[in-house]
Amino acid sequence: MASNFLNPSNGPDVDTDCKLHNSYDAQSCINFLAGVSVLLGNCCVLLCTGQLSGKTLEYKDQIFLGISAGVGLIAGLLTLCLFYVGLFVLGNKEPAVVQMAESSDQATSEEKDSQLRKIKNIRNGDVYSLPLENQPSSMEVYHQVVQPPDADVINKVQNPNFLRSRPNLATQNSCPGVPIPETASPSRDKEASPHHPFSSSMESPRGSPRTQLNTSDNSERQLGHINAGSFVKDNIVNKVDIMDVLTLHLDRSACPGFRGVPVSKRWEHLADVYKVPDETKRQCDNFTGNQLTPSEAMFECLRTMYDFLAIKTLKSYLKKLGRNDVVDELDKNNNLTDELTVTDLCENHPETLCSVCLKLDDKRSIKNWRHLGLEIGINEGTLRRLKDPSGFSPSEAVLKKIQTLKPRLPTTELADVLDSTSVKLPGIAKVLREFSVSHRYESTIKTLFADIDALEKVTALLDLEENSWQRVGRVYGIDKDSLIV
């Protein structure tokens, strides 16, 4: 195909051939009409000759003879006219065919010169010195560069500087067999093409990577960049949001929803990379306890005990608590429809669950995972065990010390303390007042310890509130060392 395109003598010119056939058909038609006219004229002459040699013509015969002579004369004139018309038509047709053939030869010569210039530029590695419409296609580059391979050209194409100096490369079909190196970082992409960043990569027919240009008008997202020489303390440790994300993932022993699949890379592996002493690693292990975060444990509880809970209902609870940011995380996943359940969230959408748990575990939020658990209907004791599986209750220890100091302390007075501005625990104070009403306002702290269910509810709420039991202890004069349980 390419050889026929470069050498037109190997194949006929379709347009010229059709025009020549049209000229030959006109000539044949004219010759046929001329022959019929000559035959008709000869017949008339013969008829007149026979009439003259036979006998003396009568009046009607003279009329017939005149008509025959007239027809013969007309036939002769028509023959002469057709002859000259034929010469005129052929005289104009033949020069046009010759001129068209000459123009075709000239165009073919120009195309051949253009192809030769393309081949020369390809082998010199300068495929962009030609105008855009004359630049070679991928197949032409393939035949001239890859077959046979030219090491010099391949080295030029593989050179990143050669690629970046020619931004039009992204608009051309890449050459199969000649690998085009991709950029290694977003910053390098921006240097290569500031207006059209490379957004995705594709595979060429032979498996070599090629870069596809994204020509969308969307503005680039400004991504945060950390210099190689910056300190971890400044860019990670001192940034709460980043630390929350890292610790949430590094402390996790298994991905939520896939309890049987352990995480292959945890904080221990990171410590091994930087050769942290084993003693320090053991101390860190005591902090983590290889346990789930409170919100992860709560969703595990929901998956087993509240598997019927719909995502739509979960969103309504979150909106009631004012946690629209968590609702937005759920809405980002288009596959997580409102008709699905919490079980589907835990088992089929672990990435969304991780984002939700990260927000619910944030201690800076006024309403967090425990408020959501209470809103759903999980009892206080279960929530406390989700936070601390050991079962130890520091709030119960503080209340026992208060009972030792004031064994007849009325629960109404304790409720007033919890409702004071120094402690600010109105929810727990409300629970104590309800307990007092049920005992006709004669209940004391001793009565509270006698009611196991009421004690568990109060202590669980105190344990779930950060540092709440410490604030209560200070009100009753318990020293700081005794509060460190």
C-alpha cells in the first residue's frame, strides 16, 4: 500500500481512466450516426439512378425523384456536419485528458517529494519541523523508524527532554514499539505542559506506555506539596488532621468489614524501617492494644445486633446530631443507596466506612460516635465496653471514693454538681434526677450503688465523656494523684 502510494506507476489513475473511456464512447456514437447517414444517402442515389435509366418519368415520378434527391442531399450534409462535430469534440477532449494526466503526474511528484521529506525528517528525529497537516502518521513512523530500528532515533524519542520540547507529541498517535516515558510526579507534568496536564496513561498495541492528553477545561486542583528536606514534626506530627488519618490506618489490625484479612503494613513495619528499638515498640504496643477504634467497634456492633438498620435511618440520626459532614461522606459513595443497610456499609464499602469512622472518632467534635450510638439505641454499658474492652470503669472508682467520704450524699445533690458550670454534664444529671424521682427523692449514693443497672448507666455515661470523672472528683476534694486511676 505504501509503495503504491509513493510510486503511482504501479497503479492506474482512476479519474483519468474514467475520463478516457467517456471520450471513446462519444467517438463511437458519432461514427455510428455518420455511417447511418451515408447509407441512407447512398440508397437515395441508387433509387434515383434506377428511375432515370428505366423509362421517361411521369409527373409523380419526378416528384418522388426530387424528394429522394433532397433526402440524399440532406444525408450528405448531415454526414459532413457529424464529421466536423466529431473532429471538434475529439479535438477538445484529447488535450483535456493530456492536461489532466500531466497535472496528476505533477501532483504525484509533489506528494512523493513530501513523503521523502517526511522520511528524512523522521530519521533525523525532527518530525515537528513540518506543518501540522504534513506531519507523519504513526504507521509511517513505524515503517521508517521501527522497521528497521534506528538506534539514534529511538534514543532521541526515549529522551524526556526531547519529548517535553515538543508538546505536539501528545496530540499524535504514539509509535508502537517505541516506549514513551511517563512523568513521575504532578509537578513534572505541570512543567511539561502547563496548560494541558497529562491526566491518564494508556497502553500501546505492543504494551508500551503512552500518554493521553486531557484537554478538559477544568482547573487543576492545588495539591499540597512537602519538600524532601522538610521535617516530619513540622508537616505531619504538628498537623492534627494528618495525624488522625495516619494513626487511624497505622493502628488498624484489620480492615473494617474484612475481619479475617489482616493489614500487611502497620505501625510496627514503619518502626522496623527506621530501626526503632524493641523496647520502644513494646511501649507503643501497650498504647494501641491492637484494638479497633470506638467508632469501628460500634459499627461492628451494629452489623451484628442492628443489621436491619438502613442507611437512610443512619443519615437521619446523623442529621439530628448535626453531623452533616458524616452524611456528606456517605453521599459521596453513589453505590451506597439509602435502601442498603449498615451491614452493606461494613462489608462492601470499607473505604467509606473508614472515612465515617475517622470523623466520628474525632474528639474535637461535640457530637461523636457515642452520641450516635445512644441515638440508635445502644445502651451505655455496651458503648463503654466498645470504648474500653477491658471492662474497667474509672468513674465507678471515683464514685466509690466519694461514697467513702460522704456515704449519705443525696443523689439530688450529686445531680446538682453534675449540672453546675464547673462540671457541665446535664445529660448525666438528668439521669440521676430520674433515679431520685423513682425513689421518692430519698435516694443516696449508697442507694445508687445498690441498683446495679442505674449504677452502670451513670458510670458508663461518665466514662464516655472525656475527663468527666476527673472533674467530678475535684469538686469533692479528691486529690490529683487519687484521680489517676
